Amino acid sequence: MTVDLESLLARMTWEQKLLQLQIVWRPSAPEREALIRRGIGSTFWPPSAEETNAAQRIAVDETELGIPLLVGLYVIHGQFTIFPTPLAQAAAFDPAVAELDARVSATEARSAGVNWTFSPMVDVTRDPRWGRVVEGFGEDPYLSSVLTVAKVAGYQGRALDTGDALAACLKHFVAYGAAEAGRDYNTTDVSDRRLRETYLETFRAGVEAGAATVMAAFNALNGIPMHAHRALLTGVLKEEWGFDGVVVGDAEGVAQLVDHGVVADERAAVAAAIEAGVDIVMGGSLLVDADGVAFVSPDELAVARVDDAVRRVLRLKQRLGLFERPYVDASTASTEATERYRQLARQAAERCTVLLTNGGALPLPRAGRVVLAGPYARSLDHLGTWVQHFASPVPETLADALAGELPGVEWDVVEGCGFFEETDASIAEAVERAADAHLVVLAVGEPSRISGEASSRADITLPEAQRRLIHALADAGARIVVVLATGRPLVVEDWIERVDATLCVWHLGSEAPAAIARTLSGRVSPGGRVPMTFPRAVGQVPIHYDHERTGRPPRTGGALLPETVAGFTGPNNTDDYYTSKFLDLPLGPRFDFGHGLAYTTFSLDGCEVSRNVVDGENAEAGIHVTVTVTNTGDRAGDDVVMLFVTDEVASVAQPVRRLRGFTRVSLEPGESVTVAFRLDDDDLRFWADGQHRVLEPGDFTLTISDGTVEHRLGVRLEEAA
């Protein structure tokens, strides 16, 4: 059935139009049914295929206009089958992992009646105090953009009307990840140039990839709350980029314009938000009440803007095929994780672990006595944040998985401590049991409930109980392997050099224990990389690898003793004392972006560039960079090769380096492969301000790195004749 949207729009009353522009935040079942009968355009998932069909039947058969519903849900990293959290997926440096999660999520969710997900979160995040870093792809705009495109492709499939696709939603537009002090919902203040260079880029990539919807952010940006930011929601997103999809507000975000202090009441807030470019209001007062009275009138809100918003909503429903097929086959709807999807989730999880340190303790021995301790030894808390109550549970503990993976090992499982609590007796028991063990596997971490939304932390160390256990075992001389589950980079400085190996496993989802066990045993070689810098101390935050160069770069670290500082008599202001560093910290972070080890070693050889001098008139022809990667060890493993660009002299201070390509390769012992990258003129451009992106002639340094080995090549861009 083909629907003439313009004819449908022409038939609609003011009140019917407004009803299409709202989704009510978490209504009860009776409230939801009443709203649908009145003609509301969107609802949250009921949550079952049968209930969704019943809701669609009311909308289609029992309302005057018969317009089907958008059915939304926060499907962030799985519906029933839970994949690794998005930050963990970023650690894989493999867009196929992100796309696989989104594809499985879309298939499961759409079969059950969901047609719209509020994902992916594409905020670039550089402050690990912010709990929502777990929901994004880390600190780098390029990596985040690549994964954004992959997520959109996975959710939306070949076409939105195929019956196994979800409308994706890019969130949170924009600069939400730059919240001051890393405090959720807090204000942000960034320059126009930084906004373009860092925070808008992922959204632009997602819009180009065809994302159907965008969500406005909670934050104010440079004094203007995003839900009322016309210059960005309409000026950049809709007019400059040509986005023809739907902009949805976040939960109560429109009503909260009153709390921001930019409007006097919620009626003015609704008018301001829709005029700014919000098309669907999430939550807040009903735009049309039970008596059919509109919350705002045509005198308060331009009819043309409302018509544009309604047109966008109707067009999305048409793209989803809802006018033709509003119902799903409830007899074939997904209700839990299948064995096939669990296997895919495990394979994805195996690609996300990052070997932070290894003094030879990993892989684990296949025999002997090993103590397994810590809260994650028996905890099932591996799903991570933003998981719904209907998600399929984790089927086994890490203790179970390790016993099955390494049956020749004598496993001695002892708690030692909980997530936040310990006693002298519990720690003493763990120390005693470890006394004659070959090794201690200490499974510790940040539980899911203290990462995610509204979970900002001023202290991003492990909880004290867990740190106390690590130190007690180290003091007793135990050989320790730490398995670190977390939703963000943590400060690990007080214990990281006291243990023999550290495997960061994030929150890996439904099949986390199996994936962790297979990685610890060596059946799977860890190949992930850090997508977000681990600072040495919270005082370094915000911290990111692509920081701009300063006029006084440090040459040595700090860590000066107080008496040394007090007695310092530097000869002049160019001495290394007067440089940009912390006096009480070594130089740099603990683990930089891109760091990660393997159970084998790799060489990078034969680095070549197709041309060293590029004529500005044909820069678009590109530069080809190649390198040969060889597995020089005796185990199979994965390496991640990254290409960075440094603009040596520019009219605006540039980052020390910018990621412009990456490839993950799997190699058997002795095997080699040639990795190729292509740089075009766009990779060499930068934002001179918030309006102009420029390509300047000069020297560029290309760095090829796998986090352990680096090679540099020079390229010169000549001015066009």
C-alpha cells in the first residue's frame, strides 16, 4: 500500500499533528493504550511481539487516520543476546564487531516489534570520569566515525523496510562527551574549531551513512541548551548536511529547558525546541491532553515547522514499511538468545580483550594449582550497562568457564573480597590459599552498576576492597594475573607494576566468561587495543593522544621530590623545568591510545609511500602507504596496524598526530601480510575555524605503528600552481 504523505498531512488537524511529535517516557500499559487511541505517533516497546501487534492494531484500525506507530527501545549492545559494551567493541579495532552486534540486535528486536533503537552513541569521549564513556567508542574521532558507520549499517541493514532492520539514532548531538568535570548532564564549552574537528565529525559520518534519526543532547553548549540550539540542530544538521530524518529529544530534555533557565515554562520550552529543530519530544507534558486540548497553539509555534516535523516522522514510518506491514509474526519472534547468536557474541567478545601487561604469566599453565579470587570469580555481572531486564542471562561464572577450559589445572576458588567489601579474614584466607599455588588469577573490576548514565566518578580507581586484596597478595609474594572488567579506563597506578600480567576484559556480554577463559588459556590470542587513554592519575584528565602541540613541550617526566622543587634554581625559562608537565607524575599516561600486547611478537618492515611529493593540484589522487607485517613469534596472533598523520607546520596549532587508518590482521607464526592504506587530500585537511576547512602545503609525517613498533615517513604537499 502506497501512502501519499502530503495528502495524509493535509487531512490532519493541529492536534493530530502534535500527537505525531511525541513519545511518552515509560507510560503504564493503560496509559499507553489510551495514548494510542488518541493518535500518538510513537511508543516504547510494550514489551512483546503480541503486545506490540495489539498496539499497532489500535493505531491502524481504531484511530481516524490509521497511522502506525514508531516503536522505540534502547537497544545499545543487544536485545536478548548481549554483545560487549560499545567501548569494548571499540577496543577490537574491527568495525565488523560493531556491525555484527547491530545486525544481531536489529534482527532480534525487529522480530519482536521494535522498529527504532536509540543507538549508537557516537559522542567522542575524553574524560573517563564520565560514566557514559562505556556507551561510546572512545577518544578518537576517526575510530569513532568508522565504528559509527558500521553500527548504522548493522542496525539498518540493506533497507529499513526489510523486516529485520531498526532505524538507528545517532546520539547525543552534540559535545555531550565534553561535559565539564566529566559530570553527566553538565554544561560544555568548546570552540567552534574544536566542535568541528572533534565532536561533530562522528555525527557527520553517521548522517552520510544514512542514519534515520538523531537525538539531541542534555548538555548546554557554549551557553545554549542543545534541545534549543537552532544553529546546530537546523543550521548544521538539517541545512548544511542535508539530514532529512527525525530529530528526537532525550528523556524530558525539552521540559528541562526550564531548568536550564532559558525559558520561563514548559509551553515555551516545547515551542523553542520544535522551532530549533526537534521533531519528536520525549516525555514531558502531553502535547495534547486527554480532553483533546493542544499544549501549544499555532500562535506559539510555526505551522510550517510543525508540518516539516510531521512530514519527517511520516516519511520514517514509510521507509520502515510500517504502512504496508505494521505487524510482526509473533510465532517467530525472538524471545531469548539462540545458540547461534551466543556463539557470535562469544566470537565478538574474544576480539575485544586488551592485554595491558604481561611478564610471562599468560597464557595460563595447563596444569598445576591456580587460585582464582576476586568478585568476578563467581559473579555473573558481565552484561554491562544499558541492558534490559529481558536480556538472556550469563550462563556460567568465570570459575565454571576456566574449569571447563583448563581441566588439567587444580582450581582453588576463593572470594577474597566483594566488589566493595572485604574483611581481614577474607583477605587472609586468599593469601593463605595462594601461598603454595603456582599462580593467582585475580578477577576484579568496576561492576556494571557504577558505569553508564548518571555514573560519573571522581575517583576512577578500583574500589578500595579490591585494591587491598591485590596489595595483600603482592606483599605475600604471589604471582598474580589480573583480569580487569570495567566500563571505562581506570587509574591503576598503585598496583599495575606489582602484578605479573593484566588482561582488560571490559564488560563482554552474554558469553564473557567463555571468552575470557579461552583468552587466558591461550586458545584465543588477545589482539585488542586501548580505544581510550588510561591516565596515571585523575589529575591528568581530560587526556587524549591527539593533543595539540604546546610551546613548551616536556622532554622528561616529573615525579620531583618536594625538597627538589623547593630548592630549585633553574638557569632560565627554557630549562625543562618550565615545560608542560606534572611535577608529581612521570611523563605521559599509563596506557596510551592504541596500546595492546599479544602472546606473540610482530615486525613491521618495508614501509613505503607511493610518492613523497604531492602536487596540490592533484592531491585528491591520494597517497598509498604499505607495510609488511610478520608474526615473528611461535603463536598465532592478531596485530593492529595504525596510520597517523602529523602536519608539521600549519596556520593553526595541530595535534601531535591524528589517526587516519587502521587494520587488524590475524597471522600464524612466521606468516606475513602486506597492509595498505590510502590517504587522500581530505585526510590532510583541518578546520582553521568553525567555518573553513583548509588544505595547506607543507611537510607531513606519516607514522605507521602497532603500538609497539613505529616507522615514520615524510611527505610534502606542494602548493598548487
